[in-house]
Amino acid sequence: MSCTKKTESAKVENANLELSEHTKSELSLAPAVSENVQNTLVLTGKVMPFEDRQVKVSPLVDGIIEKLSANLGDYVQKGKVLAVVHSTDVADLENQTIGSKSDLLSAQKNLQVQQDLFKAGLASEKDVTLAQNDVTKEKGALNRANEVSKIYGVKDSFYTLKSPISGFVVEKNSSISDKMAYHEGETGAFFTIADLSDVQIVANVYESDIAKVKLGYPVKVTLIAYPDKVFMGKIDKISNVLDPQTRTMNVRINLKNQANLLKPEMFAQIKVDFDQNKKMVSIPAEAVIFDKNKNYVVVYKNPKDVTTREIQIAQTTNGKSYIFKGLNEGEQVMLQNQLMIYNALNN
């Protein structure tokens, strides 16, 4: 608070002041307390999806890309078709399924014949057993072929690539396009789908600041996109590995992504409040009066003993001023009308 005006509302005697009844009725005080000095470390970082909540998606077969149905930034539901691939591998699978059905039908007919011959005394029990085993074998082969077809999502020589989770398309392979030949293992993932209902802020801590951050410390996150909005969180994870190139270590802050405001790769500023492990007398910063390049407070002892006091401030952080000279623990300072009192005492 700066001294900018004079007010005649109090009687001054020997640099002490007796408060008027009106001023006493509006009295607001704060004690000077001895506490650990808090400071703020400012970090930079960016929004990232959780690694265990994103999936890279690619076709399981080679073929020609017939259609791509998703774009970067799209929200897709679990099971949505992302791409369709025409594949000879799929045709082979379908042929295997058709062959397995035919083999099972033949085995079942043979079993019926052997059972009829056994009843007529023209076949042995062993012949019936062998025929039954063939039926069991062919059923197993058909079941396996059906399961493989189900896994691959095949139909009429086409493979459908579906999203395994609900989420946003955060990456799309720029090298793929309709009617392009695809070879598994050569092109890379078609899409990366990420669940962004929760995200993490990955921040970089320089080697010299590592001792200032600890698990659970509260943080305030702001983003360039929303400069007036503050996201509250805490440090949820601290890396144990230092990047040898940048000499930084990662810390991670988990945030709920309400209304999907937080987008991957957004730049973030992170303010971390940390404890300096040293005690000083502190008062609310609003109690300080700045006048003629010096800092003052109005010290209150009782309604008839109110004085001004020059103080020396070590630092001001998060609304608190830490005093290294001029004020003792337990003394009370005025938080309201202090500028009026200061002017009355000094003018």
C-alpha cells in the first residue's frame, strides 16, 4: 500500500495515536507470526496424455487401404471403424473357414455312415470311434478359424480396423492414404487414440532446483490458452532420471480434464510453493505501507497506543511479507485504515 493522501481524523501526541470510536469499530488486525518461509518455483511444461490411457492402432493384415474414417482431433467411441483394408490375407482366412466347414460336414456324414454300418454289423466299434474323433477334430479347426476371423474382423475379403477404446485421435500417420498398399510392420501405427478425461502436466525441473520439489507439493497451473484460469493440483510423480542433455528432471501433475479444455502439447506454467526450511516473522502483505522508498507498518498495542514502524522485508510471496528487521513475533499490525493512521502520525 502506497502513501498518497493525508487525513485529519486523529489526535497525535508524541508519535502515538488514540483511535477514534469509528476507527475502533472498523479495526482489523493481524499478528506477526514466526513461520517457515514459503517461496514459489516457476516451471514450464506441457499437457500430455497418460501413457497407459492411449493405444496405437494398426491393421493386423497386409492389403490395400480402402477407406480412412477418422481424422486428427476426432473423438471416437469404442468399436468405431477407423479404416477398412482389402486384404488377400483376409481372403485366405475366409477360405480356411469355408474349408473347415466343408471338412466338418464330411466328417459328420462319415460318422453317420459308420454308425449305420455298426448297427448292421458291418463296421467295428473302433471304426465308429475313429469317425467320432474326426468330427471332434474338424469342429476344433472350424472354431479356431471362426475365432481368428472374429479377432481380425474379416468380411468379404475386407478387414475393419476398429478403435479399442473411446477417446480422441491424438496422432494420425501422415504417410497413409486411401488406396495405398499397407504392409504390416513397415508403415507404423495408423492412429493413436487417447482417453483425455484425465491428463498430466509434465514439467521440467533444473538440477539446481530438484531439492525444492517434493511429492505432494501443491501447484498452480496456467496455460497460454487460458491465461485467466488457474488449475489446482499437486506433484503426483517425480522422475528419478536426469536428462543428461538438458540437466532437467521431470515431475508430473495429474489433472481432471473437465470440458476437455486441456489439449495434448499445450504449454503450461507451473508454480510450486515450497518450504525454505528457515523461520522468519511474517505478516499479510496488505499491511505494508510503501513510502519514500521504505516499508512501514502500523503497530497496534491498544486503542491509545498506535504507532508506525519502519520494517525491512526479506521477500513477499503468496500474499505474505517476511520481515527480517523492525517487527517482533506477537506484535499486531493494522490491516484496515492503516494508511489513514500513517498519514495522521507522519504529517
